[in-house]
Amino acid sequence: MIDTETGESCTTDSDGVRSCTPYYRLRVRYGDRTAWRDVGHGTYEDTHRGDPARLRTWHGAVVRLEVGGHTETYLSPADQSLALRLAATWPVFGVVLWAVVSGRLSGLIAFPNLGWLGLSLPVAGLVHGALFGASILEWTMTGMLAAFFTAWTAIGWRMEWRWRRW
């Protein structure tokens, strides 16, 4: 490990409210390359300049860092690319499936169906987590998001069915 860095990343919303998030980074050397890697607060606090670090690389990218008794993992560029493809594929698949099952695209933008389309984020997250691993928190948050959009869709479809009966 060559160097450490900490700071804040700040944004201001449209109401002028500023919020800042701290970040912690370590600079590591492997072969003739160096790279800055984001780490958690505990890793940053327990690591000092010059501490030896064990790195795992994949096609030239650092995917795992072990230093100071802590382990940090990172997505490889191929993993990041797959995550974007999954996020883009689900809505396209949903539109095609809707067109095949219903025979009409006009109802796709109705209130109940927006919840179904909202499932694209948690479905992509669940598939990505299953393929590349996810923490308990990521599984929980993704599951809660999936439950929310599933409930939205079910309630919306039920309400729409009742409205059509009148």
C-alpha cells in the first residue's frame, strides 16, 4: 500500500440543501501499475502507509484487497458491464412480453403496469447478486424493493378490475 486519502463528496439539491458523504481510499501498487481503491472507514483507520497488501487481480483490474486484517472486494469491468446489460434487458423483455401476452401496447403505461415495469431494478439486482455475490443488506434491500413493486402491481391491477366492473 502506497498512500491513503480521505475527503468528502458533496452535492447540493435543487432547494439549496447541501449534503456530504465521506470517502476513504487507498493507493496500491501491483507490478508496474498503481490504483486508488475505495475502502470502508474501518479499513482506512487500520491501514498505514507502507503496510503490505494482498491483491487479487483479474485481467489487470484489482478485484480484491486484503490489508490490515480487512478485505474489500470490487466488481471487475466485465461485472459492471453485465450489471448495465441486465438493467437494460429486463425492461425490453418486459415490453416484448407485455405485447405478446396482451396483444396491445397501449395499456403498458397504465398506473398498475408501471409497478410491473419498476420490477426491472430489483430483478436485475437479484440476478446480479446471484451471479456475483451480494451482502445480506443488498439482498434485503433488493427484496424489499421487489416486494414494493409487486404489491403496487397487484393492488393496481385489482383496483383497475374493480373500476372496469362499474
